[in-house]
Amino acid sequence: MNKQNWTLILGLGALALIRPFFSIVGISELLGKPMVSIGATILITVIWVLVAQKTADPIITLGATGVTYGVLAILLSAVLSPMLLGQVQGPILSIYSIISVLMTNLIWGLVAGIIAKILQSIRR
């Protein structure tokens, strides 16, 4: 198994925090929530794929990136919800929600990783 670049994984996972950031600051509501979320997801995925196709194993890299984003999003929600809403809310309150968030983002990362791997193999 190849050694993973955890700095890259953490950076790409943190980049995806732009999605909840847009919602927190009201950009999603201002410009149209579904379109902003979809557009941000597409943009993040494109960046992930472009960066990860240069790694030894883009599938593992982006799978780990997806889980990293999930963990960061859960923590962000747990920290910000009491400040913004007066009480802790979000997936941190339920193990099922935590698992759901992590699995969803793992799948996102794996799909992006498969795309990056295909592009990587075409370019070689």
C-alpha cells in the first residue's frame, strides 16, 4: 500500500468546506440553494480529480479526502451551531447521522477517485 499524502488529503477535505461556508454566510440562499450547492459540489469534484490524478493512488486519496471532509463538516457543525443557533445541532447528535455523513462523503470521494484514476490511465 502506498503512503498517502495526508497534508494533501486534509487540504482537499478542507477545500470542500466551501459548501457549508456558502450556506453559513447566506450565499446559498441569496443565489439559490440547490444550484449553489450543486455548482460547489461540481467545482470541488473537478479540483479533487485534477489534483488527485497526479497522486500514486487517486482512489484511496479521494476516498480519504471524502471521509476527511465528512469529519470536518461534522466538527464545523458541532462548533458553529451553538454559536449561530444557541444549541448543538447537526449530525454530531446521532451516530446514525455521523455514519451517514461519513459514508456519503466516502462514496463521493471514491467516485471522484475512480474518475481521476481513469483520467490518469488515459494520460499515461
